Amino acid sequence: MTRVAALPSMASVVEPEAQQPAQARDAAWVERAYVEHHAFVWRVLARIGVPQSSLEDALHEVFIVLHRRRTDFDGRSSVRTWLHGIATRIGLRWRARARREPPPPPCNFGPPDPESVASDAEALARVEAALARLAPERREVFVLCELEDMTGEEVAVVLNMNRNTVYSRLRLARRDFQLALGHCPESKERRDGP
């Protein structure tokens, strides 16, 4: 009779870092978190509304906080959801700071490739304008579900809210997003164009 090896527990598969004692989480733990999650944190900060010129500074601030608070991580959630909470708080502070300060003058380093850059810039501007029109609580759910590919259950845990509230806000955010795209002047010109 063949014996089947026992499968590892779900906790060790999902978050091996959570099994470590808090004192064992060192700079290498923070470095691994950075390597695995920096792109996610960058997107969260960008979609919260941190100005492009401040994104790198805000990203580093998130991981400085992670390093300082690494012993507080108790493993009840994943590192990714913990980073989302830190990034949200820091991103909101950076966005508020940007509103109080005048924007820096634009820099011109030379002519861009007209076709590809124009197409990408137009699409990005339309999406950013549509996201900016969403109510903050709907935008957060929309970004996590639609752009970060998180499930409704994951978003409910991250945002500490009822799953049905997540799905309701997502439905309304999708509707508002479509309406916002329809209200962008560029999208009207394209529909009415040649």
C-alpha cells in the first residue's frame, strides 16, 4: 500500500513569512516583500492619486514603514494586504500634500515618438480621468477588483467591509466608470468623428 505524503498546511503555502517569529523578520524579509510586491504598491499609489513625480518617494516610504513595523505583522493577513493598507494611508497623505502645493512646471526633453506615445497617453488620460470621476470608496473597490485582479472576498478583507458591500460598490463603480468614459470630451469626439 502506498502512503501519500501529508500536504503542507494552507498557512505555510500562502504566507510562509507569517510562520516566522516577529524577531526573525529582518531586512531580508523586507527585501523579499519589496521584490515581490513593489509593482503592486506602485499601482496602488498611482491609482489613489499620488502625483507621478512623487510616486517613487511614496513607494519608498511604504517600505520604510514596513521595515519599521515588521515586528507588528502577526500573519492574520497576507503581506500584500498589509502593504495595501500602508500604501493607502501614505498615498492619501501624498495626494493631500499635492493638492496644497502647486504642480511643478512640465519638462521637455525632446520630441516624443508621436504615434505610440500619443495613443498610449490618450488612453491613459481617458482612464485616469474616468477614475478621477469615481467616488473614492467606489474607486478603491474598482481598482482592486478590475485593475489588481483581486476577488471580492479579498477586497472585503483588505478594506474590512462586508462582501455584499464590495460587490454593490463594484457594480456602481463599473457603471460610473462607463459613464465617465462617455463624458470625456475625447470619447465624444471619437463617437461623433469622421
